[in-house]
Amino acid sequence: MSLFNLFKRPEKTKEAVKRSKQGWFSNVLGVFSRSNIDEALWNDLEELLISADTGMPTTTKLMNSLRERAKQEKIKDGIGLKAALKREMAKVLKSGAPGLTPAPQGPTAILVVGVNGVGKTTSIAKLAEYFRSQGQKVVLAAGDTFRAAAIEQLQAWGKRTGSDVIAHQHGSDPGAVVFDAMNAAKSRGADVLIIDTAGRLHTKFNLMEELKKIRRVIQKVDPTAPHATLLVIDATTGQNGLTQARTFKDAADISGIFLTKLDGTAKGGIVLSIIQELGLPIMFIGTGEKMDDIAPFDADDFLDSLFDEEEG
């Protein structure tokens, strides 16, 4: 079985986007019930997209593309325009750069980064459970030696997911932890090594320099690693999450996004904004509080869940 054989979990996605569908997107769908496509409809649609944390740049691009499609296809009613919007949103959601690639040999090292409070440690546990459910042996590296209780939390999740945890004492050098974890994962025949990192240091500069140092340590053991760097973003933070992402993208060579708490926001437009403005794919979404509440992000599942009107 391929390490990144991302099996679809449409039922998880459907549950995660429920609040978005009941919130802003039910209003979007309501726009298309109008008989005429006039300027008032266009203005209302634009306003609804912006209010949903889609962001001005992404909304502008989406609206321009939709207007052009409506003109070319001679769309005259709301039903046709709704279908066109779904196709345009699909283009955005599928435009991110390629995401995860397994290691050519040995353990696949996944570096997980993000500010404190976004659900990073819980997301690591969900990833561990996700890979374990596919028959993969997982090792966790407690690289966040700065935050109090971070090591203990990761060790607790390691027990629950059946994953070995490599840890040093609180305040120790994260690079040393990661070096030991890389070697331990290799010697123990692990398929996946998931590396936790600090979400806050004394300054933002220190944090980014620490992440760069960890990458250098990883590459001393395996020059092809890390094989993925996932940035954890809390969907409920909206456009603030984008600001965080830009900072991390510059410092940590992010390859994909783990979007947490999607089930907790009615402003699902952030999904479009992240992909369009950062050029990064959303690889996983958090779909609830339980350990198995994780789903590989699938654009078609996401859009089907939003546009399905059976419940609305």
C-alpha cells in the first residue's frame, strides 16, 4: 500500500462543512434562486464571498472568471450560474502545487509547523492515527521543547495511537531531538516520522531560524528529507491564518496545509483563499474532535458537500 494512498472520506468532509453550508453558503445558494441575473445579483454574490473569508483578491478573481464564463456560455438563469460557480471554484481548489511525496527509501519525515493554539499537537495525533489505520508504523518526534507540557501531550497521544515517541527534557535542543528521532525511526523500521515543532519562541525571527535549523539537522540524516512540511492553520482564524501562512511559507518551505476546525466555522471561504493566494494545497482537514476526525482534502467532495441542497 502506498504511504500516501489518500482514501476518500466524503462523509467526514460533508460533516465538516456543515456549518459553512448552513451559514454563508446557504445564502449564496439563495442568490441563485432569482429569476434574473442582474447587477444586484452580482453585487450580492461578491459581498457574500468576501464575508465568508474568501478574501478580496480571491473573490475578485472568482467573480471575474464567473462573469466571463457566464458571458461565453450565455448563461441566463440562476441554475446555470450556480453550476458555473461550482466549476470556477473547482478550478481554484485544484490549482495548488503538488503536496506529499513519500520518501524514496526509509521513513517518510513529515515536519509539522504552526503557531500555538491552532491544534498542532492534536493534528499530529490525527495524522498518526490516519497512517496507523493504513498499516503504517509511526514514530513521533517531540521537537517542541519550548512550550510547557508539549512533550507530555505528545507522549499521551503516542500511547493512544500506538506510536513511539522520541523526546528529551523540556528546554533541550530541538535539533538534538529531531536528530535522534530520525535515526530511531530508521533503526526501528518506521514508515512515517512526524516531527512536532515549537509554535512560539521569544521572537518570530527566533522561531523561523529554529525551523530552518531543524530542517538542516533533518537533511544531515537524510538529504531528501523532510519529505513534506505541513502548516497547521485554524479555519476559524480566517484571514489571520493567511498572514501566519505567508510567514511560515517563506521560512519553512511549506508543501501543504492541514486545516483544523473546519467543522467549527461558518466561513468556509478560507479554503479558497488559502489555495488561491498561497499556491499551496490543502492536504488534510480536521473534521471534529475525535482522533479519527481527519480527512484528506478532496476538492470534489468539498464542493459536493457545499452545493448539495438535499439537507437545505
